[in-house]
Amino acid sequence: MPDAYEVMLDAELSKAFDVWSGYLDARTGEDPRARDHLRALLESAREAAADGDAAIARTLVADMYDDARKAHLPWAPSPPRPCEADRQTRDYAKDTLKQVLPLSLQDHLDSVEIPLSVTGRRLQAAPGLDAATRQDILYITARAAMALDLAQPAAARRELERLKVIARRWGVEP
């Protein structure tokens, strides 16, 4: 069974490949030599990934972003912000994870994800929270999301319990 982290890394590359393929297949009227160079880098990145060398593939994708910026290609994809990249990667990985994770593990993850979401939303809507508490809520929620992404229900449950402590302290039903 593949590791959840490996699935996330594969999803990250797949997303980048799709984004760049879509851009390179579009007729934008931009510099054809620069686009040909990017197309060659994309094919090299795909080959590296197919050969199992994800590190080289990621480096080539990063080079594509840099080279597009240096070539002043206005329609080229820009690197996503970390939060956006993670959200897109999760979307790509969710179907694969459902295929490779045992059903019992999926159930454990779901049993944490749902109350985590509900408790987090209730806390964010609570009146009178100070800035430090809001920051703690975001931090704990992000840690739990990372644990869920990596298929670590015990770690995610620990973070959920920490969030519930804050909820009780502020009079919010977890």
C-alpha cells in the first residue's frame, strides 16, 4: 500500500502537469520558442516522474515557473500560494487515497474530520474570541488537517481534542 504522503506528492505533480498542459495547449500568441522550451521541460518532468524520480520532476516543474516568469509570458501559470496548492493537491489526492487506504482507516479519518470541521466552524463564529485564541484555532485546525492528509487518525484526534478544550473554555459546544 502506498504511503499517504507519497500519494500527496504524486497528486501535486499530477496537478502541475495538468495546469501546464492546459496552458501549453492553449493558443495564446506568446513567444513560440519560450513555449517550446516549456513544453520540453514538461515532457522531461513527466518522464522523470514515470521513471520514479519525483525530485527531478518537481525541480523541472519549478524551473518551468521560473522560466515562464523570466520570458515574461503573461498567460503562463504562476506558482500557487501554499494554501491554494495544498487545497488543489488534496482535491487531486482524495480519489487515489480512497482507492489505496483500507476502509477501516478511512472510517477513522472521517470520524475525526467531521467533528473537526463542525467544532472549528462553531469556534470561528463564536463572539468575543481574542486574536490569540483565533490564531490557536487556526493552528490546531491546520495541524489536524495535515494529520488527516497523511492518514494519521491518532494525531488528528489529538488535535481535535485540543480544539474541544478551547471550545469548552469559550462555552462553545464541540
